[in-house]
Amino acid sequence: MEIKFLMILLIVIFTVPLLFSTAAASTGSDQRISIHYHRPDGDYSGWKLWSWTVPEGTTVEIDQAGINEFGAVFTLDADKYKNAGSIGVLPKYNQWEQKDDPNRFIELSELKKLHKKELFIVSGKKEVFTSRPDISPFVKNAFLDSENEIIVVLSKKIGASGASGLKALARDLNARKTYAVSRIALIDDNGHEIDGESAGRGHGSHEKSGRPEHAHSKKHAAARKSNLLKIILEDGIKYDFSQAPPEIEVAIDGFIPAKLKPRGLLYSPAFNYDGELGCIYSPASCAFRVFAPSASAVSVLIYDDHTGSPAAEHEMKKERAGVWACETAGNLLHKYYKYKVTIAGETHLALDPYSKCNTAHNGRAMIIDDKTPVADSPVFTIDEAVIYEMHIRDFTIDEKTSVVNRGKFLGAAEENTAHAEERGVKTGIGHLKELGINTVQILPFQDFENDESSPAYNWGYMPVNFNSPDGWYATKTYDSSRVSECKKMIDAFHRNGIKVVMDVVYNHTAEGNELVKHSFNALAPNYYYRCKLNGDYWNGSGCGNEFKSESYMGRKFIIDSLKYWVKEYKIDGFRFDLMGLIDTETVYLLTGELKKIKPDIFIYGEPWAAGAAGIEPTVKGAQRDKGFAVFNDIFRDAIKGSVWDNKGGYVQGTKGVELIERGVIGSILDFASSPLETINYCEAHDNRTLYDTLIHTTGYDKSITLEKIKKMHKLACLLTLTSQGVPFLHAGQEMMRTKDGEENSYNKPDSINKISWDLKIENRDMVEFVKGLIALRKAHPMLRMKNAAEIFECVDFFTHDLKLPVAPRCLAYMIRRGKSGDEWKAVAVLVNPRRDTVKFILPGEKWKVFYHGGRFEPFVKIDPRDPEIELEPISAAILYADR
């Protein structure tokens, strides 16, 4: 009895906790989802799953949990995504060397309804399947590049032997017509044929390759695989684009067929349109014109409000060159509209790329006739410019400023603002005027991909609608406030003697693949983007695509858009993000067109791409004598070190003076034909701030104190502001701005990105230093010469030209006034980045000291009989001769 009781007791002891734990597991919230990923090639090595919340916030990279007969398995833990309603997923290869578009989205609420914990995705397909899908090979894409040539993209690679004898069929689904195929060839990514034993053929074709082959070439070809086929048709496909294009299916033996998409033939001159596009408003009627060359039907939907169903739909007719048009009677002012477009049997709603006001990047266009006045621009040329790069929110969001409309266009427009506690400390426009700034370069404020009602921070480099200001900076998002308030900001800068340069991003858009259809892709799929032969987008932007600026309508759009901003908003210049991705011919054309409207317009940009590009990039040197300038990364890296390593630069004492000497004369010995073609800088919104860079690159050296960091900071600012060329400062650089070491703050919170106006008080001496250098530059034209001839004639280095001894790594040069009309006869700039005191022997002039030892106009005398001066470690001096 006791034994039996003990046995029962033991069973209870061990079983009850197990029952409870099982019950807990069954009733608990296990948020793990298994995602099965199939690749037809069966190669899963290096593939991971990138995931993010929508709207953007949390991002998680998921490693493979295993591989089964379907493919790789990834485990997504929904608990990590902070109550997200939707999670985006995208397979990526290693460090984004490849990605398997398109983005897929998981709706968590739908999964819960279906009680699903397993999902399936297939390479190249947009769907997220809740049950195991058919994974038979399929035709991913079929492109008509000319009347007789089709490029087919298969879901898996095949070898030359597999392509040999392959049959293909192209048929018109509506006309019941079949197009005879004369030849099929397996090709590589560059379009070169991979020869096998014999060419493939179409149904009923008897043509053979007839090309002699050597045994070793056959063996080599057999080892090569590709998923690209080139199909040559006997009779071309005649597209009558004045009518609805035919619906043609391309079938390949053993592969699920796909619809044919027109591609290369859309770039023929037949689709070059020079007329006005968009909504052309008048009180009596509105004309709508839109480029949609491959559409079978287009209509314009008119809405009374930013939400709700359309109040009217107007059918559009094809005019010419792929443009659809209609005219509606009556006054549609302040109504909203979108286009409804049908292409290849699919219908999508599209925003007008030429829309002048949008409710959101994925909202509706608004019909406006805004008359908000903008004051005329200040009058001066680029040689006089001191550019100050600012982000509207950064500049106005700090709680220590008296700005009322913080983070908004109107906040940037507010005048007479001050520090909230020390009212004598100016902020905003007053600070810029006090500093001597005459040009602001504003980070993107064209409509970009974001949630305009959210405080989530964004730089704005993912553009959607280029002719509408972004509503994130407006006080209201569903009316035309973004337009009027943007104009009021520009007006305020102009009235205070400050030009406005827009930071523009015409190198890419937020349509990262062909399935993202905000505007361009919904109207003319892939036309506006550089595509590889297989249909993948080139991604030299690092943001998913490259805008095809060399296409006729792409080029037209860019130039039309830029001209609109100059005429409607009185914009004074444009800074082109990744100008390297705008083809050189387009850069030349847009420069010429804009100078016809505004001869003194500032045009400059980044002469590089962010990765392998689909064109030969527009690089340094392309601007020679063409009327635009480029950012000088050579001088930047020489001053404070490369952004790609931690070695530091000249001001940290780790680089020599040679590149500095080339930079101070406007890089006319490198890539520039004129000093006005180089934008000189050592800090910008990208990468770490100068202060953070100095901390980061000297952290190993325990002898570096904060005082030494400040001295290095001053040297960098001095080199930027006294060198020939156009000086550029990043907002807050004058007060030693920090982002707490963040290297890429594009989506970091205000606590990281804001201009802290307390720093203006804490680093008052740095602010006064920069202010003094700007005043010096403005007062003396010999510091801002306009051409190379003046520099060659008037600038002498102590070592090379005057044969005076200069300590290693130190900089010493003299500028004579020449024909500049300067009130001073000469200026000498001396820099000692070393850790010891250095003596400089001076050329024979009656020198006076403008700056030395951290002070302007110090009590320092130079004996003209034995002219020399000492510089303490990490310091500079500016001398002048006034007669």
C-alpha cells in the first residue's frame, strides 16, 4: 500500500508540472513564423532574409534555420517587430551583392485569422503563399527589344545542351495569331551567345546555326549556364501604339509562359514627346496629359477630397508619342486626381509624375493655382557664395530655440528667433546672417517616401514626386499648405539676403523594383529605369534603382522639373545627389537650359556613384568649362582623412601637405579648369561630423585633449574657408556639432540629428572664429579668384616658388592681389599641424598679423628687417601686407 501510494505520488509530482507547461505552451503566444524560400537553382549559400516593419522602423536580418526539400527555412519572430501590423521581407545575398526582388509583405492580422505559422516565397515572385505553391520552372519575363527580337528570362539556369533544340512560341492571345520563331540562342548577361551543339528553334523552324565550333569551345560552352534566351522572330511584331497594344504570350518548352512586355522599342524616336505634361489648369477647364506608351487604357479620376471614392472618371485618348490626353470642363481648383492605367491586363492607380502638390507619396495629386509671393533672389555669383548645408527639421527642432513652428517650412522662415534661455544668442535665420552665410543648401524637400504624419526622422533621399514639396514639413498634409509654406520659407531667406539651393535626388526613386508602382512604373513600367538584360535594375544608387536620365522622356522630365522649381519657387541652385548617375549629356543640357532662365544659377553635385552603375558615371573632370561644379572629395579626405578608414588626415598630423597644396589653389592641377568648379568641404550630412571624426580618428592617442581637438577643428575650417574654390559648411560645423559618433544618421531621432543651440554658447569661440573667416573671405576677392590664370599668376608657395625653407608637413603660401582690386597687397596663410612649435621665414613684405594664436588682430609685430613668425602646435596664422 505504501509503495503504491509512493508510486502515485511520484507520478503526480512529475506529471502535473508537465501538464501545466503543456497547457501554457498551447495557450501562449508563440509568434514564430517559418518562412520557406525556394530558389530554382537550388543554391542557398549566403542567402539571408532581410525584414522590416511597415511603416519603416525595426529591421532584422534573419539567418537560415535550415534547408528542406522546398528550400531554405527562416524563422521570423514577430515579437521583435514592436506590434507591427505588416512586416516586409526580402531575400538578400551576403552584403547586398544581390537581392531577390520584389519586396514581399506579411499581414500579421491575416495570418492570425488563418491560423497560419508557415509561409512560402518563391524567387522572382511577389506572392507570399500560405500553402506550398507550384514550383515548376516558369518564364520570369519576356521583353520585346525590337520588332524581331525577344529576350526571355527563365526562372532557372540551363546549359547550352539544355537550350539545344528548345522550342518557343509567341502568340497573340486576342488575334489568335502565332509568330514564327526562326532561332533561339542561350546568351550570357552581356548578350553574348553561349553556343551548344546546335541552336534552339521555334515550332516549325528548320534553321540551324551553321557556325563551325571547335571541340574545346563546345566543352567550355557546355559548362556555362544562363537563364537568358534570345528569340529571333521570322516576322516582326508590329505594335500600333495608337491603339491598344497586343496581348502576346511567350511560351518555352518546360516553363510556365509569361506575357510579353515592350522594352527596347519604347526608346525609339516615335516616343519622343516635347509638349507640356501634367495637369494644365485654368478656371474654365483642365487639360491632362500623361506619358504611358504601353497602356491599353488610361483615365483620370477626379476626387472631391483626399479620401473617398472618385466623383468623376474621364477617359483619356492616345494623342501621339505614347501620350494620353483629355480635357475636362469646369473649375477643378483644389480637387484631387489620380490616373487609372491598364497595361498588359493589369490596372493600377498612378500619381502624376508632374503633379505640383500631393497629399502623400502614395496619396493623391491636388489641382492648385498657388499665388504665394516669393521675393527675388539676392544677386551675387558663385565665387562669393558661402554654402551652408541644413536640414529643415534639424535646424528648427531643438527645444532651446524660440522657433514656434519647429521642424517645419514655416519654422525655417521665422525671423528674430533666439535661444530660449539666453535671448541674446540668435538662432535660425538670424544666426545665419550673423555668421555671414549667404547660401543655404537644404536637404531634400521634394516629396519622398515617408509617413508625413509621423515624427519618425528621415533625411528625404528616397524621392517619389519631384514637383511637390513634402508634407512632413508642412503644418497640414491634405491641402496645398506644403506649397505655400515652402514658398514662404524661400521668400524669408531671399528677403534676408540668402540664396536657396535645393538638394535634389534625380538619380533614383522609391520604385525599387517593377512591382512598386507609385507613378513612373504604373504609367511606363521600367521605361524610366536602367535595366540589365535580364530585367533587373541597375543599382549604382544603392537604393534599388537608377533613373534612366539618358532616355528621352526621362531627360525631359528632369529638365522640366528643374525649370519648374526655378520659375515657380525662384530656386537659386541645385545640388545633385549622386550626380555621377546622371548621364553627362543630360548634365550639360540641364545646365544650359537653367542658365537661360537664371544665368547666375548654382549647379553642382557629387561626381560619383554608390556602386556599379548602368552608365559611365559623370565624374570629376566632366565639369571642365561646362558651367557646373563638383564636390572635392580629394581635398576633403586630405584635410581630415578618408571616410573609408580611421587613419585621419592633415589636421590630425597623419598626412602630408602635398594634397593640401593642390586643394588650396582650387584643384586646378587635378580635375578643375577653374576654382569655381570645386566645392571645398570637410563635413557634410553624410558620415560623421568633423568633430566626431576627429574624436574617432585620434581616440587611440591619449595625449589628444579636447583643446587639441578644437585646434584641429579650427585648422580644417580655416583650410575650407581660405582656399580657392567655393566653401561649403555643414550646419552646426561652426559650433562643433556632434551626432554622438553616428556615421549614418539618416533615420536617427532628433536627439542625434538636431542642431543643439546650447553648442553655440558652449563653443562661442569656434563660432566667432568661423564668422571671422567668412568676413575675411567676403572682404578680400584675392581669396576667391575666378579663374586658373589668376591663381597661377598670383599664388606662390614658400617652398616651390619662393625657395623659402618650410618645416615638413607645414603649409605656407602667399597670394598677391593681382587684378582683383583687393585693398590688401598680399595675404600669407601659414598652417602648422605638427605637435611642436615651428618658425616660418617670411618673404620680403611689410607683414601685419590678421590672425595668430587663436585670436584675430593680435598684438603681434613682425620685424620687416628679419621677417619671421612662430606658430605653436596645431595652429595657423593669416598675415597681410596692406601697401
